[in-house]
Amino acid sequence: MIELRSVHKAFGAREILRGLSLEVPEGQNTVIIGYSGTGKSVTLKCIIGLLQPDAGEVEVDGDIVGAMEPDELVALRGKIGYVFQSAALFDSMTVNENIALGLRRRAIAESDLRDRIEESLAVVALGDAGEKYPSELSGGMRKRVGVARAIALKPKYILYDEPTTGLDPVTSAVMDELMVRTRDLGVTGVIVTHDMRSAFTAGDRVAMLYEGQIRQVGPAAELRETDDPVVRQFIEGRPDAPLSLRRAER
Amino acid sequence: MQRTAIAAPQWGRFVAHVGRWTLGAMRALGDIATWRSHLVPQMRRLGVDSIPIALFIAVFTGIVLALLSSYIFTGAIPLYFVGALVGKTIMMELGPVLTGMALAGRVGANIAAELGTMKVTEQVDALETLAYDPRSYLAVPRVLAATIMFPVVTAFAVAVGVVAGWITAVNLLDLSTQEFWKGLRQFYQFKDVWFGLLKSASFGAAIALMGCYKGLTALGGAQGVGAATTRAVVLGCESILVLDAFWALVLL
Ligand SMILES: Nc1ncnc2c1ncn2[C@@H]1O[C@H](COP(=O)(O)OP(=O)(O)OP(=O)(O)O)[C@@H](O)[C@H]1O
Ligand SMILES: [Mg+2]
């Protein structure tokens, strides 16, 4: 299980996370929604130890991420797949090599490597892109390679940072389906998204990050019916309220 | 240079930072499986591909040294000393230092720009999430490759520089091949060679370290990468001068 306990994170004088607490139960997809720039990506990076919280704790399977020795960190990363918002593919390598790199680190036999790569590329419908370089792919294709790179590892957890942004409606529906299927295989997912359809299709639980804290978290169905005006308004995407609401709260 | 003097108090913090970073790199060095396969390609890219520029510089250094020493010596010192001066200065000082300076631009900038771009496009973060240590995957093979290949490139440069000096002496000065080699051999010591090569190995290590350090700590976007690259080259050149003085103090 992943648990964040009153995590604080600031960049310079700018406080991004201000006591964020969240539990990610195993075997489910937890969706994090929230305004652009509220720290959703920062939250994911704290989970995998790319960023260290200034205060508070991140716990994965009973171990505190911040206090890890280098080899414990390697073990942590061995069980977490990470889909970057920017895809972050290695641009000097082909798609196949991008996916193989993580597999090699996990000491997967070379003979299984090809199958694993083909399998994961097929899942994101990019079976014929293996020999291409990232610069030859469209933005949405790169995104899907990023997903393939994470799922090829067959990790225990996958952190998806906006997996459907930049995808056409059909491909993003396929991506939602993929995240559901991956969950059904027992993988725990944390999905950051702006796409409400995706949130309620792929998510079992939904949490809204607002002003550095979790405003509300609960089963997807429950959040859809929420009375909280901030969450309601975000889910419904009404343009008028946020500014007036924020002003009223200060 | 002036900026360095003004920034003196910052140097302490900087050195501590580099020290901590170097310690981490030492640990990265132990992770042989990660960097092994990248060593030879880097040796080719940073070393072999740098040979043309190093030889270009060496040819002209050899020519100028021969002309210069004959100009200085004429009428005062036997001309065969031209061989000694050309040989010794190229082996001990100009070969390693000029090659180092040229490669600080080529190798230091190459490393800083590549790693800096990887940093700001989150590729370095991606490596980390795949459970690699970016220092052992990216930095170690480059630093090792530069440390191994700088002496090789310098050795070629020294040989070509001496030959250029000899050809110049024979064709443009009143000197025979026998006299040139007499001067060269009379004052030659084995130390001249290893002193120069040791220096160039340390230059290679310093330049690659600066490139990796500046690249992996680049911030922002294209501008950040540009700034990191410039700093890497400047720091590389500065460390060459400092190391050059250091080895002269310690070993001569
Ligand atoms: N490495 C960093 N250095 C400085 N500031 C940062 C850094 N990373 C993130 N920030 C800042 O933290 C804030 C939150 O960033 P984050 O990327 O988590 O937003 P987000 O919620 O993922 O937004 P989006 O939905 O647009 O991706 C932003 O204002 C950003 O400027
Ligand atoms: Mg984000």
C-alpha cells in the first residue's frame, strides 16, 4: 500500500503541497484530479522518490521513501512503473530499446525480452513502431510508448501522469480500458488526469487535490454526487465559479 | 578569471558540493554492470573522434615551436637545442595542455549539452524510475572514457607535434635530421613522457566530471542547457590550468 502522510513540499517560497494525506489501497485505481499547477505531478514524484518531501512521510509497503538507502530505492523502483506526463523517452534509443532498458535492469532473460516488448507495444497499439526513434513519433504515440515502457515491467504499482492527454477520443478510451485491464491483473494504479471521462471510467477511487491538500477522496460514484462546491465545479468544468469561490475562501 | 576571484567565498560551497557528488560517483563506479557496455562507445565518441582536432593543433604547435626556438637560440646556443626544446615542451606542457583545452571545448560541451538536455526533458528522471543510477549509467562511462582516452589522444598529438617540429627544422632552419634527433635525445627522460600523459589523464577526468556535473544539474530549458554547457567548458579550462600547476609543483 502507498500512503502519504501530511506531505509538505515547497519550491523556494512557493508552497505546493501543504499537508497532503492520501491512502492508495491495493488492487484499485486511485485517480487524482485537480487544477493545473496544484502539484499532482509533484505528488507522484514524491511517491517514487524523485522528489523528497520537506515534511511528512511517504510510505510504500511499510518503508519510508525518504529514508531509503540506495539499494532500497532500487528495490522500490523495481515495483513501481512511472508514466511521465512528458513521456520522457530516451531520444537516442529506439522504442524497443526504450522498453528493453527497464527490463534489462530487472534481469529479464534476453530471450523473453523480445516477447515482453512486443506484447507491451501491442497493448498500446504500436506493434509496428518498435524500430522508430521517439523523434519520429507523434506526441500521442510517444505517450503510449511511455505507458508501454511502464507496463512491460509488470510492476506492482503504476503511476500514470496524465496518460490520456493528447490522445484522440478513441485512443484515450482504449487507454482507459488498458488501465482497467491492468488493474484487473492486480496492479495498483495512481492516475493523474484532467479527463473526467477517464477519471470515472478507469478510477475506482477519486481524490481531488486542491490548494496543497486532498479536498475530498472517495469511491468514484460518491465523488460524482458530491455536495462540495469546489469538487462539483471542477468535475462539471464550470468556468465561472472557481475564481469567485477562491476569492470567497480567502 | 576576475569573476573567479570575486566568487571566492562560493568556491568553498562549490568544492563541498563537488566532493559529495564525487563520493556518489564512486559508488556509481562499483555498479559495473550498468556502465560496462557504454564505455567503449564513449571512448570512441569522446576520444577517437577528437584525434583530428588534436593533431591539427599539434602540427601548428610543432612548427611554431621550431621556428621560435631557432629565433631565440640563434647566435647564443647551438641550434641542435631546437630538438630538445621542441621535444620537451611538447611532451611535458604544450601537448597535454593544448590538447586538453581543445578537448575541454569539444568533450566538455558535448557531455554537458547531452546530459543537460536529458535532465531538462526528464530523461534523467526516467532513468531513475527504471532503477538506474544516472551517475553510473551516464557519468561513469564518460569520465572513465575521457580519463583513458585523453592520454591516447595526447600521445598522438605529441608524436605529430615533434614530427612537425622536425620537418620544419629540416626544411626551414639550418638544421639536419641528425642534429635535431641529437637534441631531442640528449635531454630526453622517460619522465617527460609519463608526466605529460599523467597530466592529460587528470585533465580528461576533470573535463568529463565538470561536463557531467553541470549537465546533470542543469535547470530550466534550452537556456539552462546553454548556461550549463558554457560553465562546463569554462570550469574545464580552469581545472586544466589549476591541475597543470599542481602537477608541476608536486612532480617536478
Ligand atoms: N522542479 C521544480 N522546481 C520548481 N518548481 C516546480 C518544480 N516542479 C514543479 N514545480 C512547481 O510546482 C507546481 C506544481 O507542479 P506540478 O507539475 O505538480 O503541477 P500539476 O498539478 O501536475 O499540473 P499539470 O496538471 O499542469 O500537470 C507548479 O507551479 C510548478 O511550477
Ligand atoms: Mg502534471
